[in-house]
Amino acid sequence: METQRIDDKLKKDDPDRPGWRDVLGPGLITGASDDDPSGIATYSQAGAQFGTQLSWTIVLSFPLLAAIQMVAAQIGRVTGAGLAGNMRRYYPRWLLDTLVGLLLVANTINLGADLGAMAAALKLLVGGPSLVYVALFGIGSAVLEIWLSYARYVLVLKWLTLSLLAYVATVLVAGVDWGRLAHDLVIPSMGFDAQHFTVIVALLGTTISPYLFFWQAAEEAEDEKETPGARPLREAPEQAPRELRRIQLDTIVGMGASHVIALAILVTSAATLHVYGITDIGTSAEAAEALRPIAGEFAFAVFALGIIGTGLLALPVLAGSAAFAVGEARGWRVGLSRKPREARAFYSVIAVSILAGIIMNLTPIDPVRALFWSAVINGVVAVPIMVMMMVMGRNRDVMGQFTLSPRLNAMGWLATAVMAAASIGMFATL
């Protein structure tokens, strides 16, 4: 009720100002899904291996990710179409098909790894057969994404973002050296060797991922279609002041929450695993299990539950972003607001990608090595997609009068340059 009164007062003072309830949209869900079980493993490894020494990379990546996600969101809201739909109009078909195909492969690998990590975490908590858990998580996620109404499904995803608070709880019981953390956050330091550079590249790569671009742009376009009276900003410029402010707030809140949780995971591992000499973590479940004898049952259980909660949020985003990209590239009917019979091909991509992720866990494929190749693919895909986004964002044929502001344009190109450097570094250290 108090939140309702605050929102009503803000809107009375400024009718075009979005209330806080309106901020909780595509940006929040996108940011929260960035802390998926695969990302948790990467942040845990960084903390276990180097303590808080590389925590400054999370501070660095926040404005970069926020900027490029704002670019994606604005393209979706201004044009009323997702990234692949816009790329289909303005770029060669062969280039789009290649990038979307690689995205589909990378997302499917990530899905398989996340399903395996969630099942392993549940097995640690209650025992039982992990392969059965893989199937239940995968099938349950697919059923909800395909059959639940759009409004209810978005509400479910918003509630799942609360699972991220698990990692705030673990920090509070981890015995953090706050003085050292403050120093490492503001004074960058690293060793100039392959180990440090590889982990930095992994941190940037797991934080700034192509599937996030496609999901947020597509969800902006989807929300526009589902909101009564809303139209693409190119057709309804009078809606722009409110919508662009909402996108900015939504994205900053979402990416900010994502980075706070990423930092909490890294710090928890630094204060526990690193201090006790455990420096090699392969999966998020391994990180949870290693916490048990060091930080106690509470930290272990909360960390493991967080893996399951964030996985439940990440699975539909990974599958959905792949379906939006493939569907828009092929000119299909797309959208989670459509009934399954209205968008059979779109929903088939969701179902098949999740099924492939389940099957991956039935094979002898090493999930850690699979994630390595997923990171390589994302490194190949991210930079050209970001370049295409930035060019579209300044193109009046695409954006009309709502081309990117000079500041957002500069930040977007900086993010692109940093990711290009990270990708080059990744291949240099393969």
C-alpha cells in the first residue's frame, strides 16, 4: 500500500514519470537472468582463485552492460521489433543467419550446463537422481514458457528475481574483509599473466552476453504490443519521454541488481574458499559443496537454493532469446503473448533447445568444457552484433527521430571496444 501511495504521488506531480512498479520490467528480468548457474560458477572461480583482487572488473562492466542493454531496449521500443527483426531488414541474410545460428548453439550449451548445475544443487540438498531433476527442471520450464499466459509468466519471472537475495545472505555470514574489498573495488590490480587475463575475459564474457541483447529488445517490443494504447515510438513520439525514462530506470535497476549479486558471489567465494586454499571451482554446485565445511550448513543451503532459483529464471530467457532471434530472422510469428497454435515454429525452438539441453546431460560431454566452447562462440558473436546494434541505433531509417544520444552512443561504442578486446584476449589465451 505504501508503494502504491508513493507511485500515485509521483505520477500526480509528474504524469509522465514512471512509478517504481513500472520499472520492474524487461531490464530487471534480463539483468537477473545474467546471474545464471554458469555465471555463478565463473564468479565463484574468480573469487576462489584471486580473492577480491578482480572485483574491480564488476564495477567496470556495470556501465558498459547498462549502456549496451539500453541500446537494445531502445531499438525494440522505438521500432516495435526485436534485434533480429531489425537486422533482417538492414543487413545481409547470410550474416544474420550465421550469427543467429551461433547464438542458438551457445544458448543450448548454456541451457544444458544450467540444467546440470540446478540438478546437482538439488541433489546436494535432498539427494536423489540428478538426471530426473534435469528432466523435471527442463520440462517444467518449457511447459510454463509455452502454456502460461504472458502476463502471468512475466509475473513469475519477476518473483524469481528475488532468488538473487540468497547471495546477499551468504555474504553476511562469510566473514568478509571489508577494508580489502573496498581497496580492490576502486584500485584495479592484476597480474600480467595468462591466468589473470583468462579470468578477466571470462568475467566480462559471462556478464555481457548476446542472449541478453536479444531478450531485452524482444521483450520491449512484446510489452508494447501487450500494453493498451502503446505503439512503437516511431509511430507515437508523444509516448517517448515516459518510455525512454522507464527504459533507463528499468535497465539501470536490472543491471545494477545483477552486478551487486555477481559481486556478492565473488566476495563470498573470496572470503571462504580462497582463504582456505580452495582455488579451483568447475561448477556452481562445486562452489556450494565446498562452502559447507567452511561457512556452515546455512551458507551452503542458501547458496545451493540460489543456484536453483537463478536457473529457473535463466532457462526461459536463454530459450526465449534463441526463439526470438531464430523466429524474427526467419520472418515467423513470434511472441510469448501468442497462443502456441498461433506461433508453432517459435515455440518449437523453445521446446527443442530445452530438450537439447536435457539430452546434453545424458551424454559424456564435460559441462565445464562445453561452457568453455559456449564462451568462445559468444566471443565470436557478441562483437559483430554489438557493432550492428550501434550502427542501427544511429540510423534514422531505423530509429527515426529517436537515434541514440551522444552519451549513450559513446558508452555503447566503449562497451563494444572492451568486448572486442576481451574477445581478442580470449583467443590469445585459448
